[in-house]
Amino acid sequence: MTEPTILAIESSCDDTSAAVIRGGKVLSNIVTTQAVHEQYGGVVPELASRAHQQNIIPVVHQALRVANVNKSELNAVAFTRGPGLLGALLVGCSFAKSFALGLGIPLIEVNHMQAHILAHFIDEPKPQLPFLCLTVSGGHTQIVLVKDYLDMQIIGQTTDDAVGEAFDKTAKMLGLPYPGGPMLDKKAAMGNPDAFEFPVGNMPEYNFSFSGIKTSVLYFLRDRVKENPNFVEENINDICASVQKTLIKTLMKKLKLAAKDLGIKEIAIAGGVSANSGLRHTMQEYAQKYNWNVYIPAFQYCTDNAGMIAMAAHFQYLKGDFTDQYVSPEPRLKF
């Protein structure tokens, strides 16, 4: 079958999402964000699992309705196996297994990080193979060499914290509300990126480190607040802009090196942090400076969503890459 119709489920963290894809075209992509975590300043895994249980049936129902697809038309059910939070993954995995079993159709397990990369094939323009993809999220920072749709190699990654965590932890230090990363981005747009200087991590080859900048910001704020208790409030935009500039500089330094060494000018970004306006702008600057062809997903496909899971499942279906009812979630799933 050249145009399979697939229902996809994403439940790796705090977004419950379902999508329907037919012949490689996403017909619906429904995402329900969990507001329960805001009061805690971060995702609480147990609360996330409970919210997924409440949301998954309505979200799937809406995805099928918006796509105008009856469940009897489905050829497979896909789900995120990992990486992610175990309890959250378990909800999506269990639902997908039951739904596929009830319909008597194949089951497809999807790697969440590979799906972020394959989100680039949902809309035009699409990158030419091979290409480099900088995958950046709250839990991952990687440079991936994409040789084919299902043939990817991590050539560089963070040795400690992810860049998304650096954004969120900095935002928390500054007293910004959850989710911190997007709030820091908004403040940075109004600040001077050259106001303060923070260290750029320098790891071997194409690897990253972000623990140092978090510590640097912590000590910087501690010392400045001792001198002026209102320092953060008076300089919030400049602090955010300076930190964001440093984090982006760290990312682009290694991405530029990898692109030069491998002779690749097809460059993409993916993952939640790819929604950052500063990173998107810098990517466009590098495209002009180094003659790159740059690909940035639409905002709805940057953060966690089932549309990207559906796209990955489409390619896996065509390859006959199915799993069975004995599959279980894998929180630390690798490529």
C-alpha cells in the first residue's frame, strides 16, 4: 500500500497529542498542553501521567474527527516508545497497543528524537539528503548526520546538560514563570546581548557542555545582587539577551565546525528549542554567511506533537518496520 493511513500518539512528557497521516500528508495534529505543572515550576511526572490518562481518548477522538477518518480506515497505530518520562510513555504505549489490537492492525514504535528530525518532511521546503540536524530540547542537544529517513548518526552531543535545561534553569534563577525558556526568549528580544559576558563551552570534536554557563550565571547573579538587591529586576532583559547569545553561540560553533568538516550545506534544526527566536534568526544569518540551505520547522512541529510521530511512522510503515504487543516504553531509548 502506497498511501497508508496511520494514527499516531505522542505522550513523552507533558503534552498529549494525536495525529492522523495519510500517504505522508498530515491530516490532523491535535495537542493538549497540561497546565497543572505551572504552579510547580516544572513537569511533575506523576501528574503528567494522570493528565495523559484523562486527555488521550478525547485527543484521539478529535484527531480522527478533524482528519475525517474513521478508525476502520486506519492501517496502523504508532506511538512514542521513548525517550521520555516512563509513566507518560506508558499511557501512550498502552493505548496504542490496545487500539491496534482491537482493530487488528500493525503497531509502530517511534523514537521521539528521530521524529523531531523527520518533522522536516511534513511541509515544504524539505531538506535534501544527506543533511545535518541540530536537535535541541529540554533533554537533548545533538548534531545528527541524516543519511536517509531512517538512517541517522549522532556525531555530537552534550556531555552534561541539554541547552533547553540551561534556558529553563536560567529563567528559574531570574524568577521567570514556567515555562521558563520561552519567557527568557521574549525578554531577550528587548535586551542588549552584549551587556554581560558568560563563558562559551568548548568540548572536544562536535560535543557540547552547558553546565558551566549555568554555574556562571548563578555566581554572577549572586555577586551582583549583593551589590544591588534590585539588579535582576533592573537588568532582566539584558541578562536574558546575554545568556541567550552565549547559548546560541555555543550551539552554532559546533554546528558550523561539523558542516565545514563534512562539507554539508543542508542544515536543519529540530526540537523544542528550535522555536527560540534568537536561534532561528542566527540560523538565517549563518545561511547567508556560509551559503547554507537552512530548514526550520513550523512552530507547531517544533515542540512535542504527534504530527512528527506520524511522519516517522509513515516511513517505517513503508519499510515494514513494525513492533509487537510485547513492546514496552523505553525512557532512555537511543537511535
